Amino acid sequence: MNEVDSASRDMIARVVAEVVRELSQRSPSATTGTTSGVGQWGVFETMDEAVTAAARGQREYMERSMAERRRYIDVIKAVATVPENLEYMARETVEQTGMGRVDDKIVKNRIAALGTPGVEDLVTTAWSGDDGLTTVEYSPFGVIGAITPTTNPTETVICNSIGMLAAGNSVVFSPHPRATKVTLWLIQELNKGLAEAGAPANLIVTVREPSIENTNAMMAHKQVRMLVATGGPGIVKTVLQSGKKAIGAGAGNPPVLVDATADIPKAARDIVAGASFDNNLPCTAEKEIIAVDAIADLLRFELVKAGAHEITDPGELQRLEELLMSEGRPRTEWIGKDATLILEAIGITPQPGTRLVVAEVDRDHPFVQHELMMPVIGLVRVPDVDAGIAFAIEIEKGLRHTAIMHSRDVTKLTRMGRLIQTTVFVKNGPSYAGLGIGGEGFTTFTIAGPTGEGLTSARSFARSRRCVMVGELNVR
Ligand code: NAD
């Protein structure tokens, strides 16, 4: 065979390989299932197939070096931050879930990819002395079952994949049914990238049709060694009752307290920015404002200047409440909707660019008592900062999730932080500073208040193991 023939043969082989790959993407049955163990880029028909494939992938993964792990994490970050992918995820999520803002979702997905720590999070501890050398290292659990919310569907897949794979695990995702299409798309893109980088197949898997039954099957599967639930109180309680090691990242109702010493115009700008970010979907977002009497009117004025629409008319407030609440609970169809849409629905034509609706209300008003996840926020007036701290603690309801305070009084900031005991406490910034957006520290979208891991990272998804060498290897 001459050189030209050999070159064309190579080209044909490449084309065939590409076509096979394309076909395998289009035809699930060709590559799905336990017989091939390949799935359709990580998407399987049944939960048992998905978990079995993830367990096999994880066993192979254990043979890979830390350098290879690092490379796979870089691939996840690279796939997630391709500009077209960021745009697609944001648009599709808003379209499929009917919630949130495209621009903000781009910011959230990018920071989830770039701000989540990888292998570097697994720092070894060592003791050396007369009795030898002891190390404590982080090892994987094996297969982790991760349940993701509608509010941050792709962000959670990105940050959980980075942290869980960095710690040497594989992960089976159980996405919210309302965000299935975009979540499955992301999982498939991550699998394609990982395959190109030579990673074991099926380190990140899911099922074609997520459902409560499939989530239950995942939680009960004997090869799933750890559960991580990011969602409301129901699913957190369920994983904690599973009998398995579980991390629960649950709901919050973050208060923002503004005292008389604060820079009021800046506090107002930060509150509008934080409370309207992705239409208030983040669990960390400001959910009610507590303002001390001395500055409450100035704060209201500055909030409007910063882009909020204030409702003062009792009739309008009544209509707003009837629109957004049903039997004392937030109506699902209005969660994560734009402030302009909400205002128009009660007959108000807002200024263009209005991002937040604010209304001064009583402390027992539903806009204060409930985690609305809408760009609508109640403002409660308190006589002084100590009364404000006391009310912030009451309204946070022991969830120990997130609180925000604007103040220049270090003693009162310290008092609030000590007493409220939230996992995230942001001082003098928008709530999202606590996620590493304009604040120091790494990023996560799984904030485990109930089980105490706090802002989760690779080490939260790892087992701590002690290795003891007696009498040797100490070289001091
Ligand atoms: P959700 O509780 O309705 O759903 C979360 C996930 O759990 C979904 O995948 C859902 O399908 C699953 N699920 C819910 N009930 C289930 C059941 N009985 N059996 C099996 N699976 C079940 O929450 P959501 O509306 O998607 O997300 C918003 C909630 O999540 C808010 O309360 C928010 O504060 C919280 N959240 C918390 C964090 C955090 O890090 N702490 C992050 C994001 C969202």
C-alpha cells in the first residue's frame, strides 16, 4: 500500500470513529446499559445501570495518579467555561425552569467552575517524632449520590463534580425533574471532555428520566456510599434518615440588618444587588431587611435610588401578597420571576431596569417569614441595633444558613456573628460575596448548615484516614 493509501486510510478511520461517536450520542440504545457500561455519555436508562457504571468507573479511577485527577478537574472547568456553554446553560435553565436571570446564571456557572477548589483542597496532615511518622490523608467514599436543586441546577453539578472527583469519587446525580434537559446536557458535555482527556468512563452519571422514584432508588442503592442533598428541608431530612453518611445543604431565610453606623447608600446598593441576583434564587440571598429606625427612611430612599421599586400603598401591598402567596406559602409559578413581571401582574408599570420590589411590613408578614425566592423583600423597622440582632436571629429560625449586616460598629458586627451562628455571615457587602463573588474565599453551591460541613469542597466528600509508621521515617 502506497503512502497516499495509508493517509486516506487513517483519515477514513478518523471519520468512522467520529461518526460512531456521533451515532452513539443520537442512539441511546446503541451504547446504553450494563452490557457496554458506556451509557450515553453518562446518561443511563435505569438507576441501577447508572450506579453500577459509576462504581466501575470509580474503581478504575483509583488507579490514576493525582496529576491525572488534576487534569480531569481542569477539563471540567474548561468545558463549563466555554463561552457558548455558559450562555447555553444560562438560557436553557431560565427557559426550562422558568426561573432566574440569564446574565446572573452566567456569572454563577462561571464562578462555580473557576472558584471551586480541586485536588489542592486535600491537604495532608502529618506528625513526626520519636515514635515515627503518622499521616492523615483524604480518601474517596466511592460512589456519591448527589441530589441537585432547580434553583442552581448546573452550578451544583459543576461544583459537586469538581469537589467529588477531586476527592477520588464518582458521582451519580439526581437532578430536579424541572431542570432535567439542561442537567443531562451538561453531564454529557462533561463526559465527552473527560473521555477526550482519557479519564475512566462514567465518573459523572445520571438517569434519562429523573424522578422521585429514581432518587429513592439511588439513595437505597448499596453501592452508593455517601449522599449529598442540596435542596429544601424535605430532601435534607430524607437523606439524613437514609442510614448512610449524608451531607444536607438546606434552606435558609437570610436576614440583612442595617444599623445607624452603616454607609447607607452603599448598603442599599449591596442589598439591591444581592437580593435581586438571579431573582433571589440563591439560598444565600437577602430575604428580608431589618433597618434601625434612625436610618430606615434614608435606607428606603436609597433602595429606590439603587433600582428597587417601593410599594407603600396598602391596596397594592395586598394585591402583591395575593399574587405571590397561596395558603400562606409562596406560589411556585412566581418563584424566580423578574420584578418587572411581578409588578406588571398587579397593574404597576415599573421603571425600566427595576430589579427588586421592597415594602415596609410588620414582622409577621409572609414576605418576612417565608423564603420567597422572589425579587420581593419585606423591610422591618426596629428601634435599635440590639433589637435588630434579636429579630434577625428569630427570623433566621435556627436554620444557621446565612446572615448579612451593614455596620461600621465592630462590636455590634461581632455580637451579631456570635449570636446568629450562621454558616455564612457577610459584613458590608452583597450576600453573594459569601459565595466568593466579590468576597474572599472559594466557591460552592452546596452550603451544608444542617450537617456542619459548611461551604463544602473536596475534603467534605472524602474520608479522613490515618496511616502510622512506628519508629521510622521520622528524619528530624
Ligand atoms: P427541592 O427541595 O424541591 O428539591 C431539591 C431536590 O430534591 C430536587 O432534585 C428534587 O427532585 C429532590 N426532592 C425533593 N423532594 C424529594 C423527595 N421527597 N424524594 C426524592 N427527591 C426529592 O428544592 P428546590 O426548589 O429545587 O431548591 C430550592 C431549595 O433548596 C430552597 O429551599 C433553597 O434554600 C435550597 N437550596 C439550598 C442550598 C444550600 O447550599 N444550602 C443550595 C441551593 C438551594
